[in-house]
Amino acid sequence: MTMRLPVLALLAVVATTLLVARCAKKETTGPPPPPPPPRVGWYAAVTGSSSDSGTFTDPWDLATALAGGNGLIQPSDTLWIRGGTYSGSFYSALTGTPSARIIVRGFPGERAIIDRAGTAGSGEILTIDGAYTTYWGFEVMNSTSTRTSTRKTGVYLQNGTNIRLVNLLIHDTGMGVFAEEGTGGAEIYGCLLWNMGWEDAIRSNGHALYIKQNASGSKLIRDNVMFNEFGFGIHAYSDAGTGGLQNETFVGNVAFNSGSLSTFPSRNFQIGGQEVATGDTARDNVFYFSSGVGQGNTRLGYQSLLNGSVVFKNNLIVGGTELLDDGYWQNAVIQNNTWVGTSRVITFRDTSAAGHAWSGNTFYRDGTATAWNYQGSNLTFVNWKTTSGLSATDVAPGGTPSASQVIVKPNAYEAGVGYVVILNWANQASVPVNLSPILSSGDKFEIRNVQAVFGSPVASGTYSGGTVSVSMAGVNPPAPIGGSPVAPVKTGPAFDVFVVTRVP
């Protein structure tokens, strides 16, 4: 069956990176492509300097540009980052307005990389303050081989408000994105993140998205794809005394094999900490563990703290030794989720089911197994429903879905770009995918596995409408820079995520 969920609108930066690769190949057989035409806006380049004018032919260095270009960058302006590697740590406090955002964007057709390239100093890779600024379509990484707590965060949302991160590639950093409590109005959209973190003698750390306290305002985390961290995929957590997790929305994200690089397992998703979480929503997400990978998959709440309200609906949760750890909530809506696993399904920790509304969930688990835990007792599905009073409209068909599931989503920011998630329940060598939400008839296209975004396409051609066959052979996942205690796992043929790009 085909599912269309509001998941990732994947990565304009991937499209531009792949264009660079195509151009490089052409140079071996003919003249180089013409230089890109200038676009309206200011410019930063690896060859720029603080004394330059910030134009296409006379660009600033990146630090000067992010500091406001000597006072020249104003609300509604665009700062284009030209291709190349910018080594070091950088800071931005660019400030737009609600009606005139500033845009900081990788220049189309070029690969702009910010690389910490070392562990000295205290700065994170890209620290952001300011307000109403969008950071879009470039790459953030750390190429050093040291895997310790000195490995810096990729993008650190420190104090900025109403900041957007759009279609970024972030990999091999400490945390991927770390959002502090004072960063209300933040939106993290369409980013691709992998190989975060480190491990010491007692624990692992390094989450793809660490969404900290949100004492005021809101945060929207949508349509991101993340995999193979040392720590969590999405970790929405608050320390004691630092403010609650309020009004945070997680929609359309894909997190798979989180924690798989470490000997200390982590979950794909958690919301809850040592301060009250309330007004939070997680819907239309995919949380997946390969067979034999992962411990608990998702968790709502943390320890024994009583939280406010949460909505958890239309999610697909697959694999791990436990699909959901739930507790404690005054009000919780658990609705229309699909759960697939061979171990424990639910640990329900609340002392009663009062305030909890469960409906429309489907559990692909043997209903006669004592896999549903309620208040410390392991129960069969029927006994769980009777004892808890929950799940009156839920079903447990057992086994796994019979037909492969396909999720297709076009990029909301870039025409001709999108991604495809395939859960290959039918164990097909290839799966037909309708690409019409992304492409038009006559478009040339390439499809790549997100675990090999700089590699060869798994399919390409000219789209003629209808379906395209996508191979499920899988790829070897990218090795973490500096190594990992546990090697990353190949997800194909059971599961994979793909980037679709329209090409010239």
C-alpha cells in the first residue's frame, strides 16, 4: 500500500550537491560548465575577506558575512554562501523581522561545507542567535577523528528566536542540532542528519536533534531524516530547574537505528525530562529499528514526573525490544498508530488510565503474547484491554503487514526534490514508486539512498508518469569519521529512505 504522510521534504542541498557531482564528471569528457550566474543578494566565499564589498565578484569571508557584512545585511536580504569548505567555528546573530526574514543559503549548484576540523576551542560549529533568519541548504560537519565530548554541536540554537533551519546536511558532529530553552518559534525542517556523537566508559551521547526546554513560545520539528547516532534520534528533554517542554510539535520525521553506533543503546524518540512536558504533539513520524538493533524505540515521559498533555498519533513504530514506554500524563491521546515488533509492545506506567484516550491503533504482534504491560503486569492483548480499559477500538492482527509501504513526499521548498520511504514487508527485490507528487512527465531524475547521498543513483532516467522501480538491495551506510564501537547496520532490503532529485 502507499502512504502519503507529511514527512520530510528532502534537501535542496542534496540536489545542488548532486549537480556538482554531475558537472565534475562532465569535465573529464568536455569543456567545464559555464560559471553560475549571480543572484540578487550578498555573498560569502572561502576566498573572501572582511574588507571586501560582499558582492558576487568581491565576497566577504563567512565570519564577516554572518556578523552582518559590516552592517550592510538588512531584513529581507539573502546571503549566498559559495561552494567550498569553511574551516572553524562560526557565529551568527543576523536579525530579520516577521515580514522580512533574512536568508542565509548555500549557493545553488555548489557544495558549501562548514567543517569544525578540530577540537580546540570552546565554540560550537555554527552558533545562532538573532531572530527571523532562515539557514538553508548547506552542509555542517566535523572531519576530525576524535570521538569524545570535545566533539562540537553542528548547529547550536543558543538564544535566537523564530529561527528556521531548512534542508541542511549535518553529520559527524557531537549533537546535530541543539536547541536551548530560549529559542521559541524555532522550526527545524527537512534536514538530513547522521553519525552524531561519542561514547565514554559509562554512556553514549550525541543526538541528531536535542530539543531542550521550551518554557515559552513553541518549536516545530518537521520532515527531517536522521540515522545512526551514538545517542537518540530526537531527544526532547529538560533538566531540573530549567523550564518545561511546552508546545513542541514533531511531525513527519523519520528516525532509524538511533544509538546503533554505541554499546549503550538509545531510542529513536523521547519527549520528557525533569520538568513538566505539556501541549506536545508527535504525529505522522516513522521510528524504525532494523532487526536485532535497538532497545526501547519511543518514550513519552521520563521517570516518575507527572506531565501535562501529549498527543501521539498516526506514527509508525517498528522494532526494538520495546515499542513504547509511556508515563506519566494527566492527558494523553494515543491514536491511529501502527506498531510492529516481536518483543514488548507497551509499558504503561501511570497508576490509572484516567485522562488517557487510546483508539484506532494497530499492533502487529501476537495478541496471545504477554507483551502489553500495565502497572507492572505483563498481559495478553485481550487482558490488557480488559484490565486497563484502554484500546477498545485497537486491533492486534499479529505478524507483519503483508504489502510493502511507500511514503512519498515532495520538498516544500524546492520543486523537483523529494524523498521516498519504503518498508519492504513483501520482501521485494524492487518496489514500484509513484513519483508524480515530486516529478512531472519529461523530467530527468536521479534517486539515491540517503545513506549514500554522494554516491551513484539507484535509479535514473526520464520520468514518463506512473511508477518507477526502486531497488531494495540496500547500501553500506557511511562509516563514522573517527570510527565507532559498533559498526552501522545495512537496512536494506527491509527498509530504506531515498532522495529524488530532478536534474538538468
